[in-house]
Amino acid sequence: MKKVPVTIITGFLGSGKTTLISHLLRNNQGKRLAVIVNEFGAMGIDGELIRTCCENEEDIVELNNGCLCCTVQEEFLPTMLELMERKDKIDHIVIETSGLALPKPLLHAFNWPDLKPQITVDAVVTVVDAVGQATGEICNRELVQAQRLADDSLDHETPIEELFEDQLSCADLVVMTKADLLDAAGFEQVKQIITKELRTGVKVISAAKGVVDPGVLLGIGAAAENDLDNRHSHHEEDHANGHDHHHHDEDIQSFVVDITVPHTPESLVAKCIALVKTHEIYRIKGFIDVPGKPMRMVLQGVSQRFEHYFDRTWKQGEERKTSLVIIGHELDEAAITLALNAAVSDN
């Protein structure tokens, strides 16, 4: 029985996974791709963006009930079995994990008796935000380091830092995105930092705007589910040592803010940047209803770097509204919601 290859796209929040997959779908070279999108939060931004790149709605599956590594039994396995019922129409499956998900528990799931005969993990592709790594913005490290200096007990790595290392140690290929925003020396410095966390022989490539040849991403043939012992995991070490804490910290949260006051994209970005400076916010993303414009605007933010662009026309009967997903650590939801809904004149 021919096995269906699966590519797992992992990487921290805002690293560029959705952009990479969107480019892959638009340039699929005739391959029939099915995509599973997993998000940390109830509002499916990534799935909505990917859906605009796919001809067949049936080929996009959204899982928004928590990280896949935490819901393998309840969500992932049934979803994969459903896809297998029509595997004659699928050439390759792409899984976008949540930015807070561990890839290794997912790899273990591919050895489940009902899946293993039908599926193989072609590769784990880890996406790294080159700029965020260079500046220390990944995981809002400046704020974390300030907390360490103020508290001597915080001398160990945070769960988020360990998560980032686990995502790298599981990789068969690393894609460093936003590489066009660094000079050659800066890129090489980040590449050397990343390479130290990788297994021998794992390639590191660069990408701008998610542009990577599909032939590079698909067809690696790693059979990663058969190579679990060579992929280091802090989480598994903790379990082996009798520590049963959650891998991404129970104080990490996600919530949606519906913004009811009128904002220009620029004023909204200014408010978001101000909030990132005072709260441990990892990611802000969502849609903006720009008054007088027929098209929906996408807002994407990592640390203090934001971009906004129109992606498509609002559909007939679709509710036009501005909504943002906020993801971070020990966030004051009420204060953040209040700040985002403050009048523009307060800026």
C-alpha cells in the first residue's frame, strides 16, 4: 500500500508558517494537497487566509481547540482517519501546527496502528523568523530577560525557550523567513545560532515572503516517525524525570478583541505597539474593517513589527468588523481590550 506523505510545518508564533503554506498552495505544481491548520485560539485567522489559496474547501481542515500536541487523541487521529477515507484524491498532506505546539508528540501519533500503514512523515519543516531571532524579539525575550534580572530564581530556560529548541531539534529542514530584512552578516550570525540546535545534516535555507520551491519542501523522504530517538525533547525529559508541567505554560492565553471604535490601520498599529511594550504579548493578528473600503484588511504583528494589507473583498452577507487575536503570557484581557477600544483621539 502506497503511503501518503505528510509534511509538518512547525515554528514559533509569527514565524511565517501560513505565508509559506499559502505560497505552496498557489504553486503546487499539480499536486493535490490537503492542509490541516491548527491554531492556539478560537478565531481561525490562518485557516481563513489559507482557504483563499485553495480551490477545494474540503481540502482545508481547521483544528482550533488547542495545540495538536495536546489534542492528538481527541482531534488529530480522527481527522487523519477521515482524510484517509479519500486518500485516492490526495497526493500530500501539509500540517500547520500552532506556534506553541511541540512537533514530537505529533510524530509519535503517526505510529498509531491505524495510521502507520497509510501515512509517512515526509519531513518536519521548522520555520524561523530570522529578524526576530536576530533582535531577540522572539518570545519577547527583552521582557523575559528583565524579569530574570529582577528575580534570581528565574535563571533557567522558560517553557517558551525550550519549546523553540524542541521545534528546531525535530527539524528535517529549517526555513529562515524574512531573510531579506537582514544583511548577509546578520543572516549568517543567526544561521550559526540556529545550526547549533539542529541534528547533523539538517539544511537551513532562506526565504522572503514565503517563497520556497515546492520541490524543496515536499519529497524529502525523512520518514520522521521512524527516527524519534534522534529528536531531542525537553518535554519528554521532564516526564522522564517526574516533572509533569505543561510544555507551554498554563499562563499563556489567547483571546479575541472585537474593536468597536473607528480606527485607521495606522492608529490601530500604534495602539498595538504600545501594548506590546507593556505586556508580554507574543502575537497579534486579525482582520480590519476599513470604512469605505470594499476589501478586508489583514493585520499581522510580531513584537513591535506589524504589517497590514488587503487580501480579499468582503463577501455578501459577511459581517464586516475589526477583530484581533491576542496571544501572550499572563495578559490583562480587560486592560488590553479597553486600550484597543479607546478613542483614536487618545493616541
